[in-house]
Amino acid sequence: MKRLKTALVASAAGAALTWAGLAQAQTTTQATPPEATATADADGLGEGTAATAPPAAEPVIATPEPAAAPAPPPTVSDAVAAGKVILEVRARYESVDQKKTATLTRDAEAYTVRTRLGWETGAWHDVKGLVEFEDVRLIGPEHYAVNVPGATTAPLNGANKAKYPLINDPKVTELNRLQLTWTPNAAFSATIGRQRILLDDQRFVGNVGWRQDEQTFDALRLDGAWGRFKGTYVYVNRVNRILGELRDWDSDSHLANLTWSPAEQLRLQGFVYALDFENSRPNTSLTYGVKAGGKTWVGLYQLAYNATWARQSDYHNATPKYELDYWGADLAGTFDIYTAKVSYESLEGNGTRGFTTPLATVHAFQGWSDAFVQPLGGNKGFVDGLKDFNVSLNAKPRFKRTYFFNSDIIVRYHIFEDQRTGASLGSEWNVQLLAAITPKLTAALKYADFERDNSVPLGTAAPPPSRTKVWFTLEYKL
């Protein structure tokens, strides 16, 4: 920096001396013109001035404009001041009516409010900073249980809550994000710190954004682009899960994703997720796979497809040896405001454990009721494996009113089967209506109803109990 300043000063001094020399030379060689006598029309509107002697032609010397001083680079305080506020408030009512047992005797209800407040700075030497705090408060009585999915221990919010179904929105105040992002050019970026990570459709890695306490990662992330190739590598040191800090996972995990997009009709992806959790050994695993997708137009219809295969196995001797496969495919067609979609997923199971996705936004998959969980705890799944065939219809009506616009309606129906035995396990309806009240305030009404089969063949794992869930959400984003 000192050398740069010295060079700039020397250049400016040299330019000044050069201009001074030119001016001096012109002054000493130029004759002084004789004095002029003004005529009656010397108001500037006549033909000119009369002189006692013809004046010598005076050369016109163009005086250069002084060079503008380069703008000083922004300081750290300038970058902070040039930033923007992050403010989000989400109020929610959730109810759960689950099949009663000797222990589970009541329905669950929760009135919660989540507030996020933070600041994202402007750029300083291509670096931006972000800090964000998150607070989840309960309004009214605590008529629900909070616990690790699949756990058989007492609820985290008290043994007396065991009579209620789970609603995993605990009261918490925490640092949600604290990160630095360096973007030296359009082809590369690096982010370090506590951050939100969403990879692809979040089937394997996401932020579980539906729950009030968001899942974030203490991680180093690198993103690069080379022509039609894009790559992401993430080292994860800690997973800040949705149940507060006491249930976070200490991690030594690596996530890698490489995508090649030769055309709109074809997008190929390869991924490897090596997950190692010191305090959640059953969820330690190695998963690798490939995915193909794309979209095209057929007349007035847009068709989109995806197909995924993955294999999961034990990793670092954290669990008994196993090897399980995942298959998934979907086909969607869009015409005007309507989109119809057919999806199929097969998550293999061996009777002891099933294929798992512990870092995924699993609420978006296998039904919004979140009925299927791993008995090992921590994430969604089924010991026998699970087949999920579902169809959905999405509509975006053009209906607009002052306080009701940009509406979005989704209706989906799932049929679940045991992957290992082929037995029917149950079905589920999902419905959601979302609309904007103002450009910054949205409302959503959501419904999920899972109905298990009354009986299954001998040798098939028992399906989860029937349940119905309802949500009403108001969300404000600055």
C-alpha cells in the first residue's frame, strides 16, 4: 500500500512540473499584444474592437483539467454503514391430533413467535459480513412435547409433556448466523462461519426452514464455476440443529457437489456427503450418488424431470456395517397457472435401519405430517425402508385484491409402502394455501393428514400412528 501511495505522489508531482515548464516557455517566447481602443459597439454585440496597431495573433493554450484524485477505498466502517438490516418475524399456530395411547392422551397446541434480527454489511475488499440473532418465544400454555425424533426418553421440555404429541419448536435465543463471505470475482466465493447451507433441492442438505429454530452450520464453504461446471465443497465443524444448542451435533463432515449443465434439457450432478458426528454416531454415514434433471417445452407445456440414485454405507466404524440404496424420480408439467407433478422415492431398509438424510430439510419429503422417523433418533426414515408414490397439483391463481395477492395452492397425495416387504403402510393428504397480504407480509394455512393401515403382514415393521396437523402462519420480512 505504501509503494502504491509513493507511486501516485511521484506521478502527480511529475505531471505538475511538466505543465509548469510548458507554461513558462510559452510566457517567455510570446509577444505582448498592443493595447486596444474600444469602439461604440464594444458591448460585445458589434463586429469587434479597433486597435492602434494590428495585434499579433495570440495562441490559445488549453489548460488541462486537474486530474481527479482517486476515490479512497472504503474502510471497514464505511462497509458496515453501507449494509442493510435483516428483520423477520414469524408467528405460528400449530395443532396436532395424534392417535391416543396410554401415554399420549392429549392433543398438542403451540402458539410461537420467531424473530430474527441482524445486519449484513457492504463489501470491503470483496468481503461481506453478516450477523443474525434468532429468538423463539412461546405465547400461551406449553401444551406440546419437544424431543429428538424417534427418541424413547422423556421430552426435553419436561416429563409431564409426554402426554402431548411432538411440536419441535423449543423456546430458544441464539446466534443464528455469523459469517464472512469473500467474492473476488463472479467465478469464486468463500464463506466461513455460522451459515445457512442449501444444496440443490435440500434432499440431502438444507436448513429445515419450516421449523421455527433454523438449522445452520459452523462451516467453511467454497463455491466455484468453470464454464458450464459448478462445484461446491463444505467442511462442517458443527450442526446447529432445530432443538437448541443442547442437541447440536459436533461434526467432522465433508460435503462435495459437482454440477455440469450442457443444456437446459440436461443437468448432471455428482455428490459425496461424508458425515461424521461425534455425539450422534448412529447418524454418521457415507453417501454418494448422481442426479440428472432438466426441462423443455412441448408446445405450450413445460416439462421438467429429475432422477437420482445414491448409496449409503457405514463410515469410520461408527455403526455396524450396512449398505443401502436410494432411488428418486419426478416428472412435472406446467401449463399456464397449473403444475401437475408425479414423484416416486425408494429409501432402502434392512429391518434394523433405513436410508437416512440427517442434514436434509426432511419436512418437504415423505409427507408434511413427519410421521416416519428413525428409531435411532435424529431424522426421518423407516427401519424397513420406505416407498413413497405421490401426486400433486399446484395452482397460482391470478385473483388479486388489495390485501390478498400472489396466492399459491398445493394439494398432494402420498401412498406409502414398506420397501423391504412391499406391504402397504398408509396414505397422507397435504394441502397448503399461501398468499401475500402486503409485499412484506404473507399468510399460510397448511394441513397434513396421515392415515396408517390398520394391519400389516407379519414380518413388516409397524407403521407410525395416524395423525392430523394444522398450521396457520403469518410471516413478515423487511
